Amino acid sequence: MSTISWIILAGAVATYVTRIGGYLVLSRFTSIHPRVEAALNAVPAAVLTTLVAPAAIFTGPAETATIILCFLAAFYLPFMAMFGLGWIAILTLRTVIG
């Protein structure tokens, strides 16, 4: 087995262990404290912010404009329409702006 195959396998195992670990820990409790539940509900927004914020700040104007456009479109469009709009916007703006 090649080195790349071992790396892919190790990444898959690590991903599986971290995902199932959270479930196993929380399944031991009969009830979840409201503060813990609020914190767990905030995790998706926090992860999304850590992915989007650096792209908006440290990349070019095309990426920043696309993120702003998608943010505004998210209030009015379904997810897939917003995704398509963002895809078209980034391709167009990268061509026009550079």
C-alpha cells in the first residue's frame, strides 16, 4: 500500500473517530443542560465563520464581493440558488476584476 493510501486511510479513521466520539460522549447523558445545548447549537455558525471570515479578509476583492453577495442572497433565496449565484459571481468577478 502506498504512502498516499495510508494518509487517506488515516484521515478517514481520524474523521470517523472524532465524529463518533462526540455522539458517544453525549449519548451517556440522559439529559443535556440548556447551556450545553446552546453551545452545541452555536457550533455550525462558529465553524462557518472560521471558514468564511479569512476568505473575506485575506483574499481578493472578487472573493469579498461574492461573500457579501451570498450573505445578502441567503435572506431571500434557497440554499442551492444561493450556492449557484455564488458560483456564478465568483467566476464572473474573478474574470472581470482579476
